[in-house]
Amino acid sequence: MYKILVLIVCIGLFACNQSDIKQTNNTTWSYIAKNNHAVLDQHCQPILFQYQELLKALKSKDTSYLKLVTHNAIKLSDSLSLIKFQIDSTTQKIWVDGLGNINAELSGMVIDNELNNWDEIQMSVNMCGLQLLNLLGQIGYKEHTIYVFNANSSELEDGYFWLGLQKNSKNPFKTAKNENVSAIAILQEETK
């Protein structure tokens, strides 16, 4: 019995000491430059503006402004998804699906705001940013340089992500710390 216990402990220790060399590098987004269309870039401007307003509301913990911006962003994404562009059908589908994903995250944020669940609101803003990042990457957005930020979090393994138009930003998810954070990546850089 003692030998089996020692064997189990050794296997457990061996398993805990294994390195993550086999772990693959999963990226959160990919940038596809060939899908770029100037008309899509122009229609992304209002979405980016609404997203920046969401980050401001999150940083200030202003739930009433967050509610207003969220409802405006839902209406905007609904309207933009109905526009038929003279582009290829695959890129049109990427556009519509991406806006639908953003809209779903925003709708979840409305519920979280009504329940006054701040942790879930932060998660919804994080997910909305990831959906926006994915959409911008898929359509090959290049109107402005988009900086990608990430901050560690005890709640999330990958931490919180957000987007900005400048190289440095304040972390909107941690209102207590008012320090500048540098971008970890630029959307328009090709990922491999």
C-alpha cells in the first residue's frame, strides 16, 4: 500500500512539474489585410466611438451613462448590420456576423447593468472589446492604428482586453490604479 501511495505522489509531482511547451499560442484575433474596404473602415468609426464611450463609463463606474451608451451602441450595430455594401459576399457576412456578436455582448451588458452586477459588466465590456477586435481584424481595418491592451486579472486567466487609438491608456477595469498601460500589440500587425 505504501509503494502505491509513493507512486501516486511521484506521478502527481511529475505532472505538476511538466512545462507548457506543448501549449499552442492561441491568438485572440487575426488581421486579414486583403478584406479591407474603405467603406467598411468609414462605417467602423461610429462603433469605435461608442466603444470608447463604454470604456469611459466603465472607468468612472457610471452605470446610467453605461446604460445610455450601451443602448445607443445596440441601435447603431443593428442599423449598420442592415447596410448592403458593394463588396464580396464573404466580407459582407463577416461584417454582419461581427456586428451580431457585438450586439449580443451589448445586450448581455444591458442585463448585467439592470442587475447591478459590476463583475459581469466588466466581463461584458471585455467580451465586447474582443468581438470588436475580431471584427476589425477580419475586415482588415486600417483607417486608424488600433492598439490592443491587456491587464492581468485574478478573475480571468487571459486578463482584460481593451482597444485604444493611442499607444498608452489607463486601465478602465481598475479604477483604483490610475497608471498608464502600454499596448501589447497593434491590430494591423500580421499575426502568424
